[in-house]
Amino acid sequence: MSIVFSLSCSPKKPWCALITEAKTPPSFPKKITSLQQTEGKVVRFECRVAGSSPVEVSWLRDGEPLEGDEVSMSYDDNTAVLEIRPGEMRHSGEYSCVATNSVGKPRYAPIFETKLSPQEVTVGESVELECHMTGSAPIKVTWSKDHKDIRSGGNYRMTCVENISHLTILKADKGDTGKYFYITFKINIIITCLSSFSERKNPPTFTKKPSESIEDTEGKLVKIEGRVAGSQPMAVSWYKGDMEIHSSDKYDISFKSNAAVLCIKNSQVSDSGKYSCQASNEAGKASCGVSLDVAGMSTVSHLKSLLCVFVCPVAPIVEVDVKLIEGITVKAGTTIRLPAIMRGIPVPTAKWCIEGEEITTEGNVKIDTDNFSTVLSINDCTRNHTGSYLLTVSNPAGSKTVGLSVTVLDVPAAPIGPLNILEVTPDSMEIEWRPPKDDGGSPVINYIVEKRESNKESWGGVSSGSTANILKISRLQKGVEYVVRIRAENKMGIGAALESMPTVAQHSFEAPSHPGKPHTSDIAEDAVTVGWTMPLADGGSQITGYLIERRHIGGKWIRVNKTPCKDLRYRVLGLFEGNNYEFRVFAENIAGYSGPSPISDPCKPCRPITVPSHPINPKVKDYSKSTADLVVIWDNPEDDGGCEVDSFILEKCETRRMVWSTYSASVVTPYCNVTRLVEGNEYIFRVRAENKMGTGPAIESKPVTVKTQFNKPGPPEAPEVSKVR
């Protein structure tokens, strides 16, 4: 802060005053922000300036004074504004605002003396980015990538010494590719410097070259293959001599997964010559060559007659077009041709199979096999020839199997019959059908529905353009007999037709006959399940439901269900235990209700009766100290099963043998005297309760050993226990 002194004197006031005024240098309370703008739009920078007046404001671009007709600068009410109309690419740069007054000196934003430049590096190498700058100190430096700040550490090292800033990427990878910015901050001014680096492009190289010389016989498939490495995108071309080869009926050219392949179909002697493959990308080119010699069949036969040597067996090798393995699709009626090249010593044999069955030459199926190849041909193919064909070539050294997938496309089969007539009225009918069992290998895209009068031959269209399998046909004439047909269509065409039986446009149904006699089951104290059988006749219309009625014997019939029941059984609720009920059922179709079914047998709701539960707390008492006799006592079961317990069954078992035997099968009291036991033996007893529904589960006593003491008084009287309830 500066202090300026001024001295003033007034004639009216004969004294002097010393006035001090504080002067402040310029500052920027509102900062300039970085801006990205579309070309053709107005570019506007604005900042607020504080400080003692007067203040002079100027603008710089890349450290140089800004001028030009398209630039408008103003300073009003402590606000400095810079506008560029219209903004263009050439206006891109680093803009700064400089404010000065009598006590402040201009402070310039940092300027880059050396800017960043794009770089290309190889993955794994280190990258060094360096920028030189000048400007008023202090300067704060920040590095960013793709508008995200980078922090020092890990794979990044950042330093700034004597206005030279460094960014080091220790080990570059593809994720580091992008745009890097070097940003400095000073007096609310942001300056950025852009750099980018990307992965270095590698020129093509052949990692696997074709054989320098290939010999084969005419009529065979010749395959020349090489593998290429290098940066993508990459283009591959094949040449015979100086003439480039393109895919055609003669040649198949492919480049997938870095494998460049040239296939010469049905090779001839004229195909002999020099072939070359050339790969190119942005970084360069590479090529390799191969010499092909195709011998005539007569020459091969002559060589075979001269060759008579003993060789070791070599396992067979099969080469087929990759398209055959991936699967081919053909139209019905055309010829399927599956060629394969086979090699091995001795000459391997070929075996074709489909669905586990060997294919033999018969009818339209032909297999041509020689010492070097095998071809399966199927003329006039049908949908039945769709499947996975297995070719197995074998010799004494081993075997090799490949799978070739074939799909034959045809028009769909006829929809599955019969065609259902759901509803018929004097002016309409509703029909339903099922999709074809075979769609021809392509989804059904349309059903074509047509109708005709049964005494005429011409068909009239009803519906087209829908894949629904239900349709209502309207505008029929009452009393006229009609025939309807449906045909399915896929991308291959229209298939065979499914025709309906002749149907007269009239109400051809009546109420159904009555259902069968109801029967009751699953009886409870307040509910019972009623079941019945379907009517013998539905009246020509589908049965839509059943109504059930009940009554006390001899009383008034009451409807049980308000909504018709779809099933052949119904659970009737709200009954009273002990009352006798009868039931009857009505069937319903579109014409109305049938007559009542025969009346069911009387049914009385009651609790379900089951066998009793096991007795409780069995105990063994020795009331005779002089004899080997025992008394087994127990309590009645907690649950008698809804029916009175008739008797108990007592069984015994010697623990040393663990064989159960019935001691008494009809004990009516909850105790039993057990005699004829062996002194010193250990016994276990078990008891069951029995009612009219059967015998319940058993419960066992604890083991007890029989002992006698003749020197003690005689046995007491039997305990007082109640009999069975």
C-alpha cells in the first residue's frame, strides 16, 4: 500500500490540513474462467477489477497485446469485458487481463516458451513431458489428462524447478493415451498447453509364412495360409504374379484373427505359378511369396507307379473350409456339397455319418473319395438333410473327426390339425389352429386364412399379415356351408394348407346333457368335496362351467356356487356336523344349462376318524417278590382318533435277542399282568391302542430285569386303575 500526501489552504479558513489517502494496487475479485465455445458463436471474457482509480485495463493473447476489428474491449463500473465476434478456430489461445494504476505495476500471466507436442510411444516405455514458462512469481502448476487432474505418485512423477515443469509417466499403457494439459495460475488467469500421445503403430510382419513351395494335383482345393502381426487397421491383398486376386467362384480370400488365407477351388494345372500376400497399415507394408505347382492326374499316376518306398505311418489330417464348420445354409431342392482334403500315410479312409448312422451312396446321396480328398454330395436336398455331419478319416496311425453343420431352408409345413371350430353363428365363426411342426428352418412371419363355399372351388381371402393362431371370420351367409384353410408363410415362401371340415353358418349346438352322479369325499365336520363326471354330450359347444346345489334330505335345493366351476370337483363349505346332505350338478355351455345330474348318496359331515395315538407313560412294576411276574401299567392315549379305544395290544422282547412277540392282543384295561418270565433276564415292553379304524403307534417301556426275593411278604393287591374309555 502507498500513501500520498497533499497540502491545501483556504482563504476563509486560515489553517492548513494534512490529508492522507490510501492507494491500493489493482486486484481481481472476480476471476477469469477458461472457456470452450463452438465456432461461429460470440466469445466473451469478463472479470472484475478492484484498486485505486484511475485503473487502466489491457488484454493480451499468448502474451501479446490484443487488437483487431473483431475484438471489442470495454471497462466500466470496475468490470473489464472482452468480446470476440464471431469466434473462430484461429482465435484459440491463452488470454490474460492486465490492470495497472499509479501504485501498481502490470503483472503478466505466465507464458510458455516451450509448449508440449504430440508424442507416440510404445506400450511399456516411459514418457517425459516438459514445458518452459515465464511470468510473475509465484506460479502454481497443475497437470491434467482428459480434463481430470493428475496427482504425483504411482505411475506419475511431477517436478517444477526454475519455471521448467516435468511430467514423467513411468510405464505407459493404452489407458494413458489421451490429451494432457499443462496449466498455470497467476492473477486469476488460466493458461493451458495441450499435448497428446498415442500407442506407436507397428508395421505388418509375417509371424507365420506359407510354405515356399506347394505341390498338389488338379481338381483339389489348395489352401495357402499365413499369419500377420501389426497394428490395426490392416489390409491384406493377394497377387498371382503382378495381378491382384479377388474373391470369386475361383478364389476364396479371408483375413480373420490375423490369419490371411487364400483358397483355390478345383485347382487346375493353369493355376501353377508365383503367389504373394501383401499386408499394409499406416506404419508400413510386408509381403511374402509362395510357389504353387499343380500336377495333372496323369502325371500323378505316373509318379505313383515309380514310387515304391517304405515309410512310417503318419496320422491322418483333415482340412475343410471353415464355413462348413461354422455352418452353411442352403435352400431345399439345391445340392449340398461337403468337400474335405485328407492326408496321411498310408492313405486314410473316409467315413461320413449323421445322427450316429453311417451315410452310404444311394438315391440322391453320392460320396466321392480318392487318395487325397472326399466329397459328400446330396442332390435335391430336403429339410430331412438338416443336421451335423461327421467326417472321420482314419489309418493305422490314428483317426481324425470333424463336424460340418448344414441347415436346409424350405417353406413351412402345414399347421397342425385338426382345425378347431370354436364357435359358429349364422354370420360368423371362430377358428383356432396350432403352428406347423416344422417351420422350414425360418420363423413363421404370416398365416394366410382363406374360405370358400363347399359347393364352389374358388377361395376368398379372409386374413393375412398376422402370426396369431386364432381368428374370427365374419360376414358369413346364414345356412351356407363353408370350408376354411390356413397356410403358414416364412421367408422361403408359403407352405401346405390345413383345411377344416365343412361347417354350416348356423347355431349348431344345444344345451349339454347332464353330468354324472356326484360323489363325496374328504369329509370334515363342516365341509365336503363333491366330484362328478363330464356330460356324455356337450351340445356342440364347449362346456364353460358347472353349478352345484345341495339340500337337506327332502328339503329345498340351495345353490352352492354363484360363479360356474371350471373343474370336475368342488369343495362345499358351511355345512353342519351331523346333518344329512344331498347334492346335484348342472353343466353350462353357450346355449344354457343342462338338466340336473342324478342325486348323490346322502352324506353326513363329521370329524375325520383315524387310529388313536400311542398310549402314555408306560411303566413296569414288580408286585410279586417271590415269582418272576411283572405288571405293565400305562395311561390312555391323548387322541382316540375320533373313535372310542376298543383295546390295547401288549408286546414283549428280551433285550439279548431283540425279537418282539405279542403277549396279549386284546387288553381292555390300561394295565396287564405279565407271567412266565425268566428270572435274571432283561425285558422291554411296548403297548398300542386300537379302535375301529385300526391300531395306532406303539410306545416302549424302559428295560427291566426280573428278580425274586422269597424272604419277603407275598404280593400286594392289584392297583386300582380305570378301564378303557
